[in-house]
Amino acid sequence: MTDEIIATPMEAAPPAIVELGVTAAEVLQRIRVVDVETGDRIDKVIFADADAGKVRRFDVVDGGLVIENERPKIIEEDRKISIEWLGAKRRNSF
């Protein structure tokens, strides 16, 4: 036996842009979108661009989608966000 340390490859950085229906489901399952200022996870994300600071998401109140004119209400925001791998966290943003 040796004391040699076997290096494991580092995981690639998460994508800077994610979008439902475009980004692979396997990737979305492992991603969380976070508000940089509060550290809070942003839920029900449809599209996020970390470099541009853009988020498009479904509006949610008390865990349920907000419906307007028989359709889910969509919110578009400009805010500082980061896109992160889930790591030990349990819930993704999608």
C-alpha cells in the first residue's frame, strides 16, 4: 500500500445559461438558480442567464402556481443570480 493520493477530476462549471426544453433534463435536475444578494434559491425557473442577470420563472404563491387568464403567470426579472450545481442541496430550481 502507498500513501499516494488519487486525484479525481473536477466537475465542470455549471452552465451560465439554462432553459427548460433546451438544456438537458439531466443537467436541470442538478442545477439551482440562486439570488446573489439573498442567497435564496429561485424556484420554478423557465430561463436563467447568470451573465446577463435575467430570470424568467413561473409566479408561485404558497407553493402553488399563480393563474391569470387561465394560464400560469410568468415573471421576467433582472437580478444578480448565480447558477450552481446542487451538491448536497436537495431541491433544484426547475
